[in-house]
Amino acid sequence: MRFLTQAITLALLVILSTASLTEAQSENLAEIVREEVEAMMAQTEFASVSVAIVERGENATYHFGRLSDGSGPDDETLYDIGSLTKTHTGLLLALAVSDGLLALDDPVALYMPELDPGVFSKNGEHATIRHLATHVSGMPQDLACDAPDQTPDALLACFLDHDQSDLVDRLRSMELLSVPGEQYRYSNAAVRLLGLILERVYETSFDELLTERVFPRTGQTETYSALTPEQHARWQVGQQADGDQAPDASMYFNPAGGLKSTAPDMGRYMRYYLTSEEPLARDAVTLLVGEPDGLGRAYIWNTFRLDTVGQLYHGGGTFGTSAWISIYPEAGLGIFMVTPSVSPTAQADLNGASNAIIARLRYDD
């Protein structure tokens, strides 16, 4: 691979708080991450990777490789996090339920009075808020940009042509693809709609809800949807599979995939779920559908038991970036990985490296 030598020889940047980790533990953690990330990079064409780890309540970040301008990624680098945005929307939904502004089993039509209620029903079954949050509403993956024969360029042009503002108009002609509650269908459109409903019940824009109600809880200070010029200069645009610079289609995907963040800020996000005593942190990961000992879904989080340990996880991808997050509440561990690259297996590659790191952290101590 063209970046193999570079990836293995470049220095590893580590930012680590050692309040609870001994020097030996810190060195062991860094070595585990380095070995597993370099092994992954040797098998892929990832030019760079950033990692955030939460262990024993402490955050650590690691950066490998080179960005497109030749510089190394660091704690200031902003990345698209793609569909990891959805978990923030899930946290906001859990808050709205706690605040009594809506209920999980409320029909979606209740919050969309300008639309025919039949839009959200099929065979007599009505889509609910729970269905939206767990991808069983029957809604298509996307609205307006879901033609099966679209080329990547045509798909991008469509995304850039539409945003959250025309969502309601697109919903008017939508037909559910399956009966609500019966079939899993991953849907950006469902989470975009969920974001709109949250805006309505709070009477506040989605961005303001994040900055006023989510980020103060999670401690995030470097996570954004819209960037200032200074922030834009730190944003790693990423590359498409053909090597071209990726565009920014985040406004189409808000609140299903439009956020940008740094590795340290995603570490803060994971730490909230692992250490916060606020009931909301537990509510947001409550199983909503599925089996406790198998695959399931919480407030948009996917749930699983990996080697008998409970796991929350989600992948994220944009036109130029791939990301992965896994949190293990019982083990007190969390990992976030991101690369400004895309490929058909990118998220699976990050997932595999994440699993390998977590397994070693659990058993190498």
C-alpha cells in the first residue's frame, strides 16, 4: 500500500490525562493502540487515522499518518462524523421524553398535522416515535435522492440540492416501504424527521438544541454543524474513493449526519455515557427494541454483546470520511476512530481494529 511505510514510521502523537492511569498503564494503552492501528493501516489505504479512548474514566487521543496537505492530524483536527450524529439526536430524544414533551409510542402523525396521517401508516399500522428512533418505521433510506440508478455524482448533486428545509414537502409524497415495526430499514430520512419533531416540541432549532441542551451535558466544546472560517481551516475534508476532494453535504443530513468534531471532543462524548451520574445518560442507552443478549437498538444506538460484554456502537460515513464509535458501559471503555478516507469496507475495518483494541485492553491489564 502506498502509505504503508509512512504510516508505520510516523511518530505517534498522544495526549493523555494520567490522573487515574499509572505510567505503565498509559504506555501499555499507547502500545496497544499503535500496534492495532498500524496493522489496520497496513491492510488498507488509510493515509491517516485519529483515535480517542476512554479507559478508567480518563481520555486519551492518538493520531497516525498524514493528511492530504502533508501535515499530521492532531487534537485540533475537525472531522465529519457522519451518522454518529444520529446518536446525539438520540440523546436529545431521550431528553425530550424525560421532559414529558413526547412519548416513544406517540404516532408520528401527531407532530406533523400539515400532512395526511396516511403518509405514516401502512396496512393499518401507524409509525411511532419509537419506530423512527430504531429504524423500523418503514421509511426509505433517503427522500428525493433514492433513485436506484443514480450515479455517485448525481447522488451528490441531489444531496446538495435539498436540505432540511424541504423535508416536509418531500414527505407529502412518501410511501412507507414496509409495515411500521415489522422490518429493519436504516433510514436517514427517519432521523431527519425525528430532528424536525424535536425542533417542534422544543420550539427551538436543532443546532440550538445541541448547543444549549446536549453539549453542556456531554462537555463537548468542539463539535459543530456550521463552521466559522477558523474552524473550517481545521476541518479535514477527506477524499472520495476516486481520490477527489469530498464535498460538504452536511446540511442535507442534519440531524442524521451533519456534525463535525475532534477526537478529544468525541472522547468527552463517550465519557459522558461512561461516567455521568445523570439519569439521562442511562435513559439514552435503554433498549427500545431487540434482545438484551443479542442485537438491539436503544435511542438510535445499536446494541450488542461482544464476548459477553454489552456494547453500544454506530458507524458513520460521508463522501470523504469514515468513523466508528463503540462504548462498553460494563467495562468502562469507549473508543472512537476516524479516517478521512472512504471505501466499501472502511467502517468494517475501523470496527475490526476497535474490537481488537478493546479485547486487548480488557485482557492485557
